[in-house]
Amino acid sequence: MAETEPMTINERRKYIHKIWGRYRDSSKQEKSQLLDEAEKVTGMHRKSIVRLLNGRLSRKPRHRERGKSYGPIVADAVKIIAKSLDYPCAERLKPNLVWMAEQLHRHRMLCLDEILKEKLTAISVSTIKRLVRYPEHRLERIAFRKYPSKPNNQLKSQIPIRKIPWDTSTPGHFEVDTVHHCGSSSQGIYIYTLQLLDVASGWSEIVPVYGNSFAAMKDGFNFILARLPFPVLEFHPDNGPEFINKLLLKYWSQLVPDADVSRSKPFRKNDNRFVEDSNNSLIRAYIGSSRFDSAAQLGTLRELEGLLWLYHNCFLPCMRLKQKSLSAKGYLRKTYDSALTPLDRLLVSNILDKSRLFELAEYRKTINPLFLRQKIDQTIDKLLSLPCLGSHEIIDFYTTKLDLKEPSVTLSFEPMDVLR
């Protein structure tokens, strides 16, 4: 009930019953003050309140009840009309009773005469609510029908649901996700960015792939794991079909036998919060939301994301949450550690074999970060100037496969002239 609605009869009687004892034991001046207050609260006339306080508080029952205005013929007609409209509320049903009765009469589903028509015109919303009790017909509504649930995906049930803790200190626990470069339309095949983000260090592995088939995902993971300078301990994707399928899970078990596989809760992006944030800050922020689906765009995007991989992991410092605590006033207080690049975090971590990390640290000394930033800017302009596929053009999958013999993959880092 809304607070602004006037009090009902029963509510007014309850209030008068509450002040009855005080009124009886009060002086004349106090009784006058109580009556003034009761007038303001209930909105009743002063004499009516006095009669109730001096007389009988309980309501008298009717000696003669009013008879029913509408018989079973009207009740049956209203129920048939309500059923034909899938049991709408009484407020929606009331103005549509007559024409729907004529419609049903035309199809011989209801016998309509002038008397019934007059009663359907005069019937009130409250009477309709009494005739058609909606809680009783709730399960009969098509809109509320419980359809049989789809069988559970047996493959998903084998993968545990968990969330990688924010305070994980051991590198190797990767959140996995894809970024769709489809623009405003998801039709056809377009380019995806496959990203693996290490929760402990913030190290990001990104690579563009053409489509999200198993062949494309396998190609992308081959490229990423060949370039990754430390071992994988866990894959943590969302529930997308590009990850949760028998072929890719079997491939993961063969490629990294000791790695665990877990997944996030369905429709819970916060379970992959770190990679979701990196999707925006590392990919969308630089590339935007345009559509990329041609071979020229794929090659340029691979060049660009190779530069972004180097820029993010070797040069961009990030802050990591160190501690959560409650203040004296009950507010959540967050403490962050010193800003370090992902590479520097890995160098001071507990990884046993850091030889490839030391190679990358030495390679970083040969790179001019200003030239690297300029090269990224130029490559973005080049990417955005390339056209998408025409309506009749197609791409051969074998031309989109990644070359695993690139120096950046094998980590035999040779100084690039453009970055020196």
C-alpha cells in the first residue's frame, strides 16, 4: 500500500481503539487535544470520533447481506474471455470484455445476448478479480508455463567452477578470454583476439586468430605457449563454446599435462575480472570496436599486437592489490604495492627457471620506448585505413595460420632496427 493513500475503515478503527483507553482516563482539556489529533490522523468528523469513543468501537455486522448482481452465466463468460486472452489482469480485461465476447460468439464459443452484454459492460474491476482469481490460474498461463530444462552439458560438469584468488602470488594461473572484432554485426567470420592474463604478475599474452574454431584456437595457443617465458599452471576460461569443447580440452591436456582447468560461473564476468579489465585497457583502448575480417587486417593486427605485447609486458608499470581491510567507519580500504612492469614482477617472483626472462630483460635494454610507442601509433593508423572483406571475398584458412618460427616466439630476441 502506498504511504499517500487514505486510511481504510479498519485502519481508522484500529487507531481509535488505540486512543480509547487514554480518552477514557483523560481530563476534558486532554480529551479535546486527543480529538484534535484524531481528526488530523483519520480525516473523520469530530462528532463521528466522539460517537465511536463513547459508544461501540467494533463494527456492527450487516443484518441483511446484499445479493449477487452477477450469476454463474456472467462468471463463466468472464472466465472464458480471460482464458482466451491468456489471463490478463482485471484492469486490462475490463475494457475488452464486450468485443472479445462478440468475437467468441462469432466463432460459437460463447452465447451472447443483450442481457449478458449489458452486464459485461457494467461489471467492475473488483468483481472481475473475485470471479477470476489469478493465483489459481497462474500455472495455466502460457507465459508462465515451465518448459522442460535442457540437459546439462556433461562436459561442463566435469570442469570445476572457481575464481582465481586476487592475492595469488605464484605466476602461471591464467584467465583466458577472447575479444570479438566484429563491429556492429556478428555475421560471418571475423578476427578474434585470444588473450591469456596471469593473475599474479599481470603478464598478458595476446594474439589475433581468424574465427573461433578449434583450428584457430589451437593455432593461437601454439603461438602463445611457444612465446610464453614461464610455465602454465592453470587455464581459467569462461563458459564460451570456443573453450569448453572436447577437442580443445584434450589438446590442453596433451600440450600442458600438468595444468589445471577451471571455469567461471555462467554469466558472471567478475569471475574473470582481470582479463575482462585487460580486454578494455590493452585491446579496446588501442584498437577500438571496429570490424576486422580481411587478410590484410589480420596481418597488420598481428604486427600491432606483437608490439603491444612488448609494450605492455616490458614497459608499462601496473599496481597490484596488496591488502583489503575495513576502516574504523566500516569502509573497505584497499592497499596497493609499488608499480612494477609484469616483467619485473616475474623477475622477483618464485619461478625456478628465469633464463628466458633474463633474455627478455636484456632485450628490453635495446629498445627505445618512445620509438616503440610511435611504431604502435603508426600501425594503428595503418590498421584502421585497411578495408574489410567485400561481399564476395573469402579467405583461405591456411593463409591465416601463425608462423611459429618468428624470432619473438622462440625468444632469440634480435634488436629490431625500427625500435633502436
